[in-house]
Amino acid sequence: MNLNFNKYLLAIFLTASFSAKAIPTPEAVEPQFDADDNPTYIIKYGKGDRLKEDGTPLNLIQIECQGKAVDFVTDEELDQCRGDDSLVEMKYGWMDFSTYKGWRAYHAECHVCHGPDAMGSTYAPSLMVSIQEGLSYDDFFTVIMNGRGEAEGAQKGNVMPAFGANTNVAPHVEDMYRYVKARADGKIRRGVRLPKLPKFKEVE
Ligand code: HEC
């Protein structure tokens, strides 16, 4: 851990000496460590915080077209953006560790039915849209823990399995909510490449 921490300090030091030119200086990127020694990044959406050797920032986390996440623009707006670069903005930044864990947990257990990047499928709804339409954290939690079959009001023939006893899921519901909420808020693009972080520790 100490070794890693030194690397982060070095990165921050390098960033500080680099950033005068290409991209805005980040407000805060220094990882904080929680009780389990996991780094947590303060999210500063839209700020690049490190540069590659060629000067381009790392971690493109959203592409905006006319001020809206590309997932959410109309075809017409998208066409306008294709024709005019000045309407397009690339957003760079970090995702905090909790959101990162949520991304991983989601793509391990949920994407098979709910689609990659929380986009939905013909079988199961887009959880991104569910949250946009007001699905609360409590309801999100309850459905995941208990599942939902026809008896609980699910659409005929569809089953949302109960994950309450699944240790890959139950401890990570809050992280998954955070990830899906960030998608719903247009903060994270589809297929985003995430910052490389140390493997997260499973809480027993
Ligand atoms: C076997 C397929 C399947 C898997 C795997 C699955 N789900 Fe579902 N899920 C469904 C279906 C189908 C529904 C819709 C049920 C209905 O008709 O109400 C659903 C509904 C939900 C809802 C309620 C959405 C709403 O708008 O009311 C949430 C939240 C949810 N799932 C979360 C998850 C999460 C998180 C995971 C991964 C841990 C997951 N699901 C894995 C099939 C699945």
C-alpha cells in the first residue's frame, strides 16, 4: 500500500507540474483511504486530472452533445453535433471507488438481463431509466434482495431473481445504485474505460 501511495503522490506531483497547459487543474484528486485501506476518489466530474505522455488527459468519462450526455440526445441533436465539433464536449475525470465497485458488480451479475451500461434489454428494463423515473434507493434495494416474480407484480413470464443471499451482490447494492445513478445523471458514458485501481477487497 505504501508503495502505491507513493506512486499516487508522484502522479499528483507530476500532474501539478504538467497541468498548466492542456486541461483545467483538478480541484482534488488525492485519494483518501477508508478503514480497509481502499482508496476513495473525490469525484470531480468533468475535470481531467492526469495527462498521458502525449499530453492528452486520461479517463474520458462522458461525451456531451449540446450540453447533454450523448446517451440522452435526440437523433436530430446528434446529427447537429456530428456536423459541428464546437457543440461537442469531452469530459474527463475520475470515478470514485464506490462507483467503480458498482460498475464491476453490475457487469458481473446484472448486465446479462439489464443490458450492458445499464441500458436495458428486451427482457429486463433499463435501470438507468428506472432511476430517472424515480425508483428510490429503498425500492432498488428491496427488489434486488427479494426479487420480483409474477406474484409480486412482475410482467407476465419475467423474473427478477432474488439476490439477498448472493455475496457478489448483497454487499454491493449501494455501490451499484451509485453507478446506475451516475449513468442516469449522464455523468458516465457507455463503455467507459475506468481508472485502474487496486482490486477491491471483499468484505466477509
Ligand atoms: C434473470 C434476469 C435478471 C437478472 C440477472 C437481474 N434482473 Fe433485475 N429484473 C429482471 C426483470 C425481468 C425485471 C422486471 C420485473 C418486472 O416486470 O417488474 C427486473 C427488475 C429489476 C428492478 C426493478 C426495476 C423497476 O423499474 O422497478 C431492479 C432494481 C433490478 N431488477 C435490479 C437488478 C440488479 C441490480 C441486478 C444484478 C444484481 C439484476 N436486477 C439482475 C431480470 C433480471
